[in-house]
Amino acid sequence: MILQRPCGIDFGTSNSTAALPDNGGGARLAPLEGDNTVLPSALFFSFEDSELRVGRAAVGAYVEGMEGRLMRALKSVLGSRTMDERTTIRARRWTFSEIIQVFVTQVRRRAEAAAGHALDAAVFGRPVHFVDGDPVADRRAEDELRAIARAAGFASVEFQFEPIAAALDYERRVAREELAVIVDLGGGTSDFAIVRVSPERSGRADRREDILASTGVHIGGTDFDRLLSLASVMPELGHGTRSRDPRRDLPNWAFFELATWHRINFLYTPQIPTKLKELRQDAAEPERIERLAAIIAERQGHALASAVEAAKIALSERADHRLRFRAGAAELDVLMEKDGLEATIAGAVGDVERALETCLAQAGVGAGEISSVFLTGGSASIPFVRNRLTGLFPEAQVIQGDAFGSVGTGLALDAARRFGIG
């Protein structure tokens, strides 16, 4: 029997990691970009030197104004109709499967460099639901990612729910049996699991009886970005304003595309300038549409989305934040307040909270029986979100895990159990 050489891959909406199991039953995150173990899930196809840039280098090239195409939040398109669409990059029509494959291949190669040997098997993390309320689309999303992983060079591909992987990472630090709630708040999804963990249980190959429930909802940090953008920034560009016909508002298509990370590139197609010209002619306040058109003409949509994301992060720590942004003739100066952010995302956070309550109900346990709440994922750093969810378990100990590394580490532990170490 030939032992396979496995790894764990956490392909995330905003960031990705790869982890390598070791012979001692542990795992370590692989450096994927210099000494950094966390790689932003971003690609930049340069039009100037035809080079591909990945991660921070991709974002940096875009911010510096290099001519090219930035691709982010690619995980969000899995299982959606967008996967069937094509986008033009350097005169080539790419499918989104091909673009995601480029990124996953880069992760594999960088992890192999860290491991010092080839990696031919992987456990990929997956949200509890790629697509909410549509089992067919959810299955299609997993099949799409499996095909992409195999095309990227992995001969064997398995999947594990991301909150279960985080539970495996958490279990390494427990001294006694606990009934833990795992809260994984990522860029694209929020996922939960209720799991019995203990030093004794950690050695079992089959953990199915220890997993009492797992649920999730397709809401995450990029959704908070979109909601904040639509509420605070897009009105400056015409969102919610009237057309020349006072009985109706302007169409919303351009604003929703610009506020949604994985849809921004669809505003850079040849027909968009004509559509924006028509939108301007229809607008009661055409100067706002001129700002919108300038941002799109300068291909600064991702830069604006990054500024909104930075504002969201700043408002997690401060009472207000002033967003200043300029692209060509467009200049924005928007004062945002923490209370406004919380009011804007309250509905989405309520949906996340209900998904966690559903997990508790499916497990058939009361909130008072939970001994620990383990937090991971970048959105767990938003106090409003964190407090709403941990408030459901007032008697439990709250443990902050590695925001970006817990899932990847747990996937590597799972990979060692499934494939062995060769």
C-alpha cells in the first residue's frame, strides 16, 4: 500500500490557508506568502507584464494602479449561476472554474514548497451550506470544488465541514470533556457545530457520534461589507435617488454589482459605459452617476470595496470613521458611525443568530449545557456580532481561536486520520 501525502486546505472567501500534519499527531500551518501562513484569496492578472500575482502581491499590484484584473471572493460563486458565466482576461474568455483552479494550484505549490515534497491528497474545508435552501446547488458547489482540486493536482480529495475542522483544532487544548459550540464566522458564510471534545475522544478515528449538530448560513463578512456600502456609500453614487420621473427611483443594478465583491468585474465589460450613460440621462441627480461612472471607468471598484471593508474594521473599535476615496473625477467623503454599522447589519446578524439557535435545537441540548464557545473566522472580531452570538450562552467559557488558522489546522488533523502520513 502506497501512503499518500496529505494536507488540509481552507479555501476561504477572503483568506486561505494550507496545513501539514506531522508524525506526532499535530499539524502546522504552511507559509504561503513569505513567512505569512494566511494568503488573501486574490488573483491579479497583469496587463502590463502578463504576470500572475497572488495574495498580498495581487492586492498590492491593484492598489498601486497597475493595469490588470483583480479577482477576489471567488469562493462565493461556487454553486451559483455565475459559475457558468465567462469573463475576459487578457483577451481570453475564462470560466470561473479555471480561475479558481489557478488559485488552488498556487496554494498547492506553495504548500508543497513548505512541506519539501509533493502533496497528492487533501481534505478541503466546506461550509455547512455553500448555498442556503438548495440541496442540489449545494451538492453542485462541492462537486465543482472537487473537480477544481483534482485539476489542480490532488489525486484524492475529501471534504470536512469547516466548524468540525475548527473543533478538531480546539480539542488539542482541552483537559477534560466539554460540550463545545464552534462558531466559525468567515468572509462568505457563518457555520456552527455542537461537538463533544475531550483528550480521550481525540484519538478516535470515527467521531460521528460526537457531533451533535452542524448548521450554517450563507452570510459572512463580505455581506456586512455589501450592506454597509449600500447604506453609506452607494447613495453618494446615486443609489436610492430619483429618476427624472419623480414616481420612481433609479434602477439598482450598478450599485449592487459595485457593492458585491465577486460581482465587481462584471462592471468592466464593453457594454457598461453605454448603460451608465443611459442611467445618467435618466437620473434626477446626474452628478452622482458621474461619480459612479468615474469609479468604474478607473476600475477602482475593488479599491472602493476595500475602503468599505477597512471602515467596517475601524468601526469595530471606534465610534466613527471617515471614508475618503478618490478615483478620477469622483471624490467621496463619508462619515460613518458605529451605531449606523450595527443598525445596518442587524438583520443579517439576526439571521446568523437564528442559524446558531437552530444548531442548538438540532443537538437537543439547552444553552446551559454548553461549557465552551470556540470562535474562529475574521468576522468574529466584530464586537457586535461576537456579543450577539456568545450572549446565547452566558454560562459558557468563550475561547478565541486562531481567526484564520484554526480551520486549516483542523483539516490537516483530519487529513492525517483519513489518509495517513507518507
